[in-house]
Amino acid sequence: MSTDPQEIIAQAIQSARYNEAVVVTINNEDDDGTNNNEQQQQSREIVLVACLDSENGGIIWKDAATTSTSPSSPSTSTTSTATHNDDVGIVRHLRTKRWALPMLNDHRRNEMYNTAIRSACWQKVAEKNSRNNNNNSNNEKDDNKSSNHDDVVSILDIGSGSGLLAMMGAKCTLDAIQEKDDDGTSTKHMKDVRVTSVEMASAMARLARMTIKANDLDSNIKVVENHSMDENFSLDQKADMCTSELLESGLLGEGVIPSIRDAWSRHLKDDAVVIPRRARVFAVLVEGLPLDVHDTDKTTENLNAATDFFGPDLESFKQASGGVSLTTTPNKISPLLGRQDQSGEGAAESNTEGILISLHAGSLLDENYNEPLSNGLADYNDYKLIPQQNMKESVNSQKQRGIRVLSEPQTVLDFDFASGLEALPPPTGRSCSKQIVATSDGNCNGVLFWWELELGDSADSTYSTKPIGFFSDSDDSNNWQDHWQQNLFLFGDTQVRKVTGGCPVEINVSHDDTSISFAINDQNSSQGDTSRPAQRRRLNQEECTMNRCISSTRALQLNDSSRTQTLRDAIMYALETKGMDAPLLDLSDMGICALIAAAAGATRVTSLESSSGGIPALAATIAQIGNNFDFQIIQAQAEHVTHAYILGEIAEIVAAEPYFEMLEGWSPQEALNYFYLVRSMKQRGLISPTTSISIPSVAILMAVVVECEDFCKAYGQVGDSKEKVVDFDHTPVNFFGNRYHTYDVSLPVSEYKYKALSDAFCVAKLLYDEVKIEAADEKGDGWSSGKITRPGKCQGVIFYVDYLCRVSKEKATHQKDGVHYASITSSTASHRQVVRKLQSPTIVTEADVQKGATFFCKTSFDDDIHGIEDHCFAFKIVK
């Protein structure tokens, strides 16, 4: 791996996304290339943040350490801000790794870990006391025998985080030593506890040191900034105990197996206690329910709520887009997308690999989980909804998605971390067959799996990530958390099988050191073709399907036929208005608008691919070749484009979905980025400044005020009212992390329970044709407003974007001044939305609602004096 800072930065930027920070530490060096202590202390940390380039459009990287010296809004920690210097590296790390606060706010997890660690510490102190007393007795009998006392408990903590587990180990051991003294048991040979806590993220290592110091345990705990598996990392003496929480939703993705394997090989004593002790994986067979399609023109016969995550369905996309094929192969299989055209041949060669999606499964299991956020048919002030005309809903609205369970939960994998090296699976992983009995008839599209963790020996020391409200006889509604979700593993096209209630289905379960996968054993499936060999996922294979390259959210977008059809309608309207020879410039990544235009007969089409990743440009090129389209694909940043690159030199039609790979999941930023691109290119004369048509014409930033108790508990202040987590002071964590009222979170809100307290209302409008941003205010003061329609606690605001595209009258849903528009919304499950937590929740009563309680929002762009944030929100409630 390169150690050159410039190469490290370049590699990190290549894969980073909006809102992520790229952190590189640069040490000063002597002339001979070695670091001295003074220079090491003068090392500089670069914290690069992807920001919107308001001048040119696209992304510009800024060093947050130099552009921001203080938070834009102070933390709500009760500790004085003078106690801590504002460390932008820590702030950005906690903002990027948003699971940090929800994990610390998971009280069930914290208590179980504390109980297990306390028991293990007392066990180790008792064992050492016994050995030391025996040694002491033997030494008294033999005066010439040297003392061999084991007087220090040594603990290895892998992955410091806030330092919580390390502090539990230190304090519980000290308590055990003190307790033995107090009850008269001899502990004169037991001196201390030494905890070595290893953390590879420099920002978290610094935060852990602060938190440990705040709890006066810094003399017992040493935080080492390194990876525990680094060959240069070692302990002075092997550890008596090992604590870790190297776990993610899929269980293995953070490397718990190789880390524990290395610990047993190099760092632990033979009788060491390891926490957690075991993990078990549970699975059920699932079927995707049909999408609730109301419009007959939607081509979704091959899709259901499970297969929809494979994207896109080629035949459905082809029909919705007006004939665009996303493949080059004769058997109509996309080499990137991994999907087969079901109307063609080659079924045996379609995608068999399967994909893994982590999500809150309750949103798919419970049809009443949430109310729809919007159907994209709002009345946008002066853009009036056309009554009873084209009242369509998106294919992917939240209320239309669901899966059905086809079996009882069954244990499919078991991992033993505590019984030594031989008990761990080999690096090559394992494969095994499990028979799962179907409880009802259906089409098995995949499995839903989760895991449980055995932390200690007691019966109440097992932590489970099972879906809340399912597969349990007790009320587990208080167990919701947002750092570990469930996992939907979906089989490839040829792996889908009909199952019969009461009949067993043989499933192949495989894992390596970082992932778990499933496949139906075709030879033993109750309805399978027994002539086929079993098809199981080849771990770590290099063959790429598009679902390895795009997110499930992007797959859902490409499968949303309503969205694609609206883009097609808008492009057809523009071409009919401007003519087929009008120069058309597609500014979105992946070139979907360019492909639709070329399929419609446009002769001068240019697609600008500005993503730092190569997948969007490659996907556009493959589709271009497959359709034999003759248009221009440019892979460059917008500021480098000149007239010579654009077919026709000056674009008369500019189009975007909008979709930008770097900004995926951040719909306000996607809308704003398209605005900056259009503005810049009009100023440079690349797009006709006065006569061009934009697709879409308008972006409308929408807001809904919500009560979201679970979200606020997860992303609010860590600890109790005194900021203590299991009696450990976490004020440093709150100082740096409790800032979710100052920035947005990108979430698929259909997976989160909320109660809408207002109707959706317009906050701001981005007018692409006029290149103008307008506040949706009535008084000219910049404050837009929405009436509170239901009583509750106003805790947050969900934002999304609705786009209006000019279309013919027959296709329209809205009109203004005789111009007709159709809408595309990012409020559905095929998009992520952004959520802003309110700093001070406000309770609104029924009486307040009757009196006209109103929520006000003011939005500004490019006003951040530090140059990092691309927008700012201000809120107020008037009762």
C-alpha cells in the first residue's frame, strides 16, 4: 500500500462520496526520511470534505481543518465548550460514521456488554488471586524459590470507539480488586489492570483518549492508533481478556473473524476470555410481494418488491424508455447490470450470484409500518395540480413494498470466538447445507437473515438483531436501534424457486472472512430442475454485476417505470419543440436522458459523465454500443468542457434525471448541483442562455414536519441526563457528535417510523430555465410555511425534491400560465430523503392545531462563511 500522501488522497477521493471525509495524516520528516519526536507532534491532519462547487457545478474538495475553525452551531452537550478544543477531524468522522451515536445510545447493548465484562473481570481476578496465593504458599516453603506472581490483569480491546469497552474492562477489574481487599480476601499480589485499546481511525483514537481521561482511567488504559492485525503491533505481555465489537449488520463485514483469529495467534493467553463469546445467524425464506401497480402502461410484470432491488429489469426499462436496451450481448444480458431480458433466450446464463441489502426489515414485513410521505402530486403554489388528470403514483411508493415470510427462523451458522484458534473457521470460509421447511406455498426470492450475540454465560446475555415486532413472543418495541439492521439476501434470477408448504428446501450457506451468502440447492429443491448442478456464490469472485457497482437505491430508480416514462415524455416534448437536430446535452451520470433522446431520433446528443468513478460512463457506453446509437460521451469535469466537445457547440436542450453518483442519496444536493452546472454552462455560452429548454424545468424543495421518536433517541445526546453511558462520562462524545440539528442525515425514510404532523409544503424553488432560486415565501421575508395538521411532538423535518418537467397537455399533472408539467418525486422508496433534527422539540396540542399552529422554514444557499455547507436551514414554530 502506498505511503505517499498524494497517492493516498487520490485513492480515497476516487471512492468517496458526498458528506464523507477523507483524512490523511502527514508527518514532517528529517532529510534522511526519519521522523523525530518533535516533528511527529507537528504532523498535520488533512480533512478533505466533498463540497458542491457553486461556481462550476460538480464536486470540489476542501480541507475542513483550514476552512472551518468552529462548529456552525454549538453542540447541545451540557459540558462547557471551553473544555474541549474543536477537532474538525472528530466532528467529520462522527458525521460520516453515523452509526457511532446510535450505537452508544443502544442501552440494551451497553448493559449486556457491561454485565459480561464485569463477570469476566471478576473471574480473572479470582483466578489470579488463587494462583498467586498458591505461589506465595509454595514460595514460603522454599525460601530459595523466586517469586512468580501474576499481579496485573491485561486486557486487549480491539476497536476503541469512544473507549467504552476499554473503560468497562478497566473499572470492573479495579472494582474486583478493591472488593477482594474489602471482604478480607488477600489481594496483596494483585496490583493493577492494564488495558491496551487499539483504534485504526485517528479521529476516534483521539476521542477515546479524551473520554478515557474524562473518566480518570488514562493511567490504566493506553489507546494505540493502529490495526490490531498490523505486524508491527504487539503487546508487552499476552492478554488475559479480549473485548471487541467488530460487527456490522451483515455480522462479518468489519473483520471480526480475522481480528479474533490474529488475537488468538499472537496476543492472547491460552485461557483468555473473549467477549463476545459466540454469534449465531438466523434465516427465513422470503417472497417479494407484487408491486401495487395502478397504471396499465407500467411494465412491471417481471418485478416484485424483492426482485426490484436487482436493477433494472431490462424489458421493463426498454418499454418505459421508448426502446433503450441496456445490454450489448446477443442473449440480452447486461454485463454490468446482471439482469436478463426475460423475453429473450439465455435464461440459464442470467445472474445467479445474488445481492445483499441491509435494511430495517419491519418496513417490508409490516404493511402498516409507515404512511406514505407523498405521492408527488402536491400543489406547488403557482404550479397548480390539474384535477383528476393523470393521477398516477410511482411504482416504488412506500405503501406498495413488502415481503412475505415463507418459513420459521432457523439457525444457519454458528461462530465460536471464545474457544481458541481451532474453533474459528479458516480464512477460506465454510459452506454447508441447511434444510428449511417452508410453512406456505410461494416463490422464494431469497432469505432474510439476522444474528444474535452471546456476550456472557448468563441466560440474559444474548443480544439479537431480529426485526422488531416479529419472531418474538415478548414485547421488544423498546429494542429498536439504528446501527445494526437486518439483511435481505436475494437470489439471482435462476435461483428463484417455487416452494410448497410443509416441504423442505435445501439452502447452501457460505461465508468467508467478510461476508455471508445463500443459494438454493437446485438438486434438492422441491420444485427445482434436478439436472442442474447446485449453484452457490463464488466468494471473492472478480466478475462484476451492476449490483456490485450501484446501490439498491439506484436499482430501484432504474426500475421505476413511471419516473423513466416522465423523463421520456419531457424529452419528446423538448425535441418536438426544438426539433430532432437540436443539440441536446445530458448532464447526469449514466447518460439515461441521452439514451432516451437518441432512441427518440435526436441527432446531436452529448452526454457529460463527470463522476470520479468509471461505472456510469461505462454503463452509458455499453448501452450506446448495444443500441448502435451515434452520440458523444465526454468523461470530464464540467469546467473543462468547451464548445468543441458538444455536438452542435451550443446546447438548446439540457437534461438530467438528475442523478449524480457522487451525490447519490442527497436529493437536495443533486438538484442544487444541476442548477450550478446549468448556470455555469449558460454563463460560458455552452448552453443557450435564453432559448434553451431544461429537463426538468423546476426543482421544488419540499418539507414535512414529523414526530420521529426513535430517530431522535438514536441520534440525540449520548447517555443519561448527566451524559453518562453505564456510569461513564461521555461529554467529549456529545461535544463533537451531538450536532444533528446542524446538518442533515440521508436516510431511506420508508424504513423509519415517523408521524407526519404537517402536509408537505414548498421551501424553495430552483428554476433551471431562468437560472434563479426563489424562496417559497408569501411575505417576501424568506420564511416559507406549512400548517401543522396533527398534534404531536415536532422533532424533525424530512426534505425531498419534486421535479417538474415540461410535457404535452395529455401527459401533464400540473400547469402554470398555460405551460404543462409532469412531476417526478424523490419522496418514494426509490430514493433516499434527508432528515434534519430540530434542536428543541416542540409539543403541539390539538388546541394549537385548531388555532392554526404553523411551522416556518428559511433556506439559504452558499451562505456558509466557512465554505463547507451548501445550504443552511432556520426553523421556528408559531402557535
